[in-house]
Amino acid sequence: MTDTSWAALRQLLVERYHDLRERLTRRLGSAELASEALHEVYLRLNRSDAPGAVASPGAYLFKAAYNVATDRRRSERRRARRTVEDADVILDIPDGGAGPDGIVEARVELAELARALMALPPRQRAILIAARYQQLPRAEIARRFGISRRTVQFELQRALEACRDHLDATGGDRDDKS
């Protein structure tokens, strides 16, 4: 047994890198993991203290790289297990969507809203659709129809009131049913 320095171990790793990588690849079943483990060992050998007596520096490097690779695999398995557990928790969240009754109710309300829209004068209907569905700015709507922004606002308000009144009259307002 002779005293070995970290620099000597780094130099040996550089000299025998390909041999160590081949042996690790056979043992680990992954050339990429073997390379990563050897690079990690090389970085860890950059220390100021002395390692002391190392009986077999080649075996020491191989075992160190093998241990790094084993630790990395364990860590990846734990991370994968946590990801699966997190996914299971997410999948257990109850569906906040509407049930069959809610879907039918929403379809009825939508049909009533369509009827309310069709009952509007054509310009009011077009302004409402441009403002709410197409989300156009009031200035753009005014330009398209050749009217003032104030008139756009007035027509939009009248259209919304007419739709609300229609839905109230037909029972399409959910808040009043509860």
C-alpha cells in the first residue's frame, strides 16, 4: 500500500477512462450512465486533502464510479415514484365538470340565449357578437358600423338588457332557480 494523491487518481482515471467506461457499461447496462458516473468521480477527485493509502487505485476508481451510478439510479427511481404518486393524487381530484343534469340545463340555457340573440335587431346582434364573442374594441366596432363609440356602448347595453329580459322571462337565469 502506497500513499496516493487525488491528482494521481485523476491522472489514472484519464489514462484508463475508456477501459473503466467499458467495464462500467457492461456492469450497468448503460454507456451514458457509465460516462456520467466517471465524470462525477473525476469532479469529486478535485480535493485538497490526501486520500491516504489506496491498495488498488484502478479498483478504487471503478468502485467509486459504480457507487455514483447506483446512487443516481436510486435517486431517479425515487423521483419517478414521487412523480407517479403526485399523478395519482392529481387523478383523485373529483371532476368539477357538470353532470348530466347540468349539461342538459346548460344546453337549454344556450338555446334560450340563441333565441334571445335572434330576437335582437340585426345591428344590435352584430354589435353584441363583435364585442362579446369576437372581443373587438369599441373603437373598432364603431369604425365598422360607421357610428360613434357612445352609440356602440348604448346599443351593446340595450342588447344585453334585452337578452337578460328574455332569459328572465323564460326561466333561463340559474340564480333565480336556486
